[in-house]
Amino acid sequence: MDKMDIVYIILAVLLVIIIVILALYNRLVRLQNKVKRAKANIEIILNKRFDLIPNIVECVKGYSKHESSTLKDIVSLRNEYNNQKNMNIHKAQEMNDNLTKYLAIIENYPNLKANEEFMSLQQKLTRIEDELEYERKRYNSDVTNYNIAIESVPSNIVASMFAFKKSELFQIEAEKRENINVKL
């Protein structure tokens, strides 16, 4: 084997290594973007949910005499959401929990339950809740796939070279999984 053959072999090996690095890098970028898209989808659905709040508030105003502090809290919560840019998952979950608490209070008003408009709004909200649950699961799936990729050999080498960081799963604390007991 002469000197040129060795040079060609070394160049071929380097080319293969570069191609593998580029392929792994592109895979990590795709997975990272899927995580970002899933997070954005959650924010879109949360926005749809909070857009329903004024309609719910108007409906509640017509049928409830002692809703003023609850309504103020709901409006405040919606305004806080609208003022947030790039809300993190924990803050979104906190706002989600607060809204769930207020909706549980509203559900305790029997006149509202019988109201057709309120029932329609509640059905829309239920659909949005289902979409939100689906998107949270999808987000966690995308985050899991991404995290596995940046922790697995050989992509972990590329991930560390280009500073890819683990993403956080969307989790609900155990005490928030329990049914809300609202006392008026």
C-alpha cells in the first residue's frame, strides 16, 4: 500500500465521520423543533381556552348574584395570560390550575348548568380540554424522544458538541391531580 492509498482511506473515514455527524445533528434539530412546535400547540390551545373566558363571564353575570370576586379573578387570570410572552410550562400549568378551580366554582351554580348558552360554552371548553390533554401527551412524547436522542450514543457526542440541552416533561404534581373541593 502506498502513501496515496493511506491518504484516500483517511479521507474516506473522515468523510464518513462528517456525514454521520451531520446526520445526527440534523436529527437532533428536527427533534428539538418538534418539542418547540408541541409547546407552541399547547400555548395555542391555552389561548383558545382563555378566549372563551369572556363568554363564560358574560353568561355567569346573567345568572349568578355572588360571582363578582370569582369573575374578577377569572378576568385577571385571562389578562395575565394575554400579557405573558413565551410562558414557561410551569406558569401555564399554574394558570391552568387556577382556571380549573374557578370553573369548578361556576359549575356549582345550578342555574348555570341548565342554561343552554353556558352548556354550549362548557362543551367547547371540554373539547379544548381534550385537545390540551392530547397536546400535552404529544409534547411529552416529543420531549422524551428528544431527550433519548441527546442521551444516546453516538448522538450524545454530537449533542454535547453543539450544546443541545434536555427538555423538561410536562408534569402535574400529585396534589393537583385530585378533585378540587370548592366551598362557598
